[in-house]
Amino acid sequence: MNLLLRFLLNAVGLWLAARFVDGITLSDEITSILFVALIFGLVNAIVRPIALVLSLPALFLSLGLFILVINAAMLGVTAWLTDALTVDGFVPAVLGAVVVSVISWVGSNLLTDDDK
């Protein structure tokens, strides 16, 4: 159930990024939004760990701020893999990644178990 809620949070984050960030467009169909969220989740699960390991020196030198660039790249890869999402440049990708990350962070804090 927790995985489904996180998937829906990604979908909401992508939708909000498309609504508030100029340069990001997302199809208005709910099935397309859910498909893009699925692709985004798969990209984050498969490609992001590899990108993090390969960019460790940049992460250390930037004190972790390079993660914004990695998150923007993951959004760009998702846009490249799907026709329903379009990202028009680096700045919209970074801003969209920030929006999706904030939504995911807030949602994750709301979904945490009390057992931790």
C-alpha cells in the first residue's frame, strides 16, 4: 500500500511541476500522467543509483547540491522515454525536479510509520 501511495505522490508531483514550471508540459489524460509516473519511478529505481555512484566526486565537492542536477537529469530521461512529458531545457528540469522532490519529501514524511 505504501508503494502505491508513493507512486501516486510522484504522479501528483509531476502534474504540479507541469502546472507551475514554464517549460514542462504533461498530457492532461490521467492514464498518461500515471504512465509517466511509472516511467519516472523506474528511471529513479534503475538509472539514479548508477548516476549517484558515478557522480560521487561531484557530490562531495558540491556538498550534495549536485543531486539537483541528477534529479533534473532523471526528469529529462523520463521526458526522453515518453511522449506525454516534455522538458524544454535545463532550468525547467531543475525547477521541476525540485517540485517533484518537495512533494515526495512532504508525502514521505506524512506516510512514515510510527514504529520507526
